[in-house]
Amino acid sequence: MAPKPVTVRASYASQTKLSVENLRGASLEVALSPSAPGFSPLELQASSLAACIAMSIKIAARQEQLSPLERVAVEVVATKAVDEPSRLRTFSAKITIGDPLPPGKIEDLVSAAEAICTISNTLRSGDVEIIAHSAESASNS
């Protein structure tokens, strides 16, 4: 069975904000200027990685039959490249697990989470394809 695609839609909510919605009815506002409230697109990228790693840590713990983790925090610092094209070049993730674990287990969970996380795997792959087209051209084909 083919994996189900993820669909989101972005549209302007105002001059300084975009609204992004998923097909389940959830939405968030995207700030288009550094002073506007909300997340910037770059922060959303870093947020996706942080959330995916946090979820993957819990999955890895469950796979290793550890007690469910309650205190997992992931901080991601994303840094833009200095050369063109404009892009994020590095992502540094700091994982904190406040639950008691056997010695060395945090490192095992972090390694496993990196292998599980779809976002980190996507960022590392280098084979992402982006297909952009206008809605008009798509409906005319």
C-alpha cells in the first residue's frame, strides 16, 4: 500500500500573515516579518524537525520496551547558509530527557530517533523533489 500523502494549504490571512491549514481543520499563522507574531517559515522547518525527533525518541523508547517517557524536550537551532541559494544549512538538535534511564541509554535513543524521524531522514536524503505548478495548469491537463 502506498503511503498517504500529507496535504496543507497556505493562503494570505493579511499583509503580514499567512494561514496554513491541514485537511483535518487545524490551522496556524505564519509570520511574514520578523516583528509579526507567529512562526516564520524557517521556524516552522526547525519546529518540524524538533517535533519529529521528540516523537521518535518516544517511539524508540517504546521499541526498547522502556517505561513511557514523560519529559522529552528537543531544541533545534537552524542556521541559514551564507552562500546562494537561500536555504537552511545546518540543524543542531539538543535533546533533553528528564526521565530516569540506564547509563548510555539516552545516546541509544537519540541514534534510534534519528533513524526513525521522517523529517531528519528527508533533510539528509538530498533527493527531495519539489514540483510547483499553477492550479490553472494542473486543471487544464
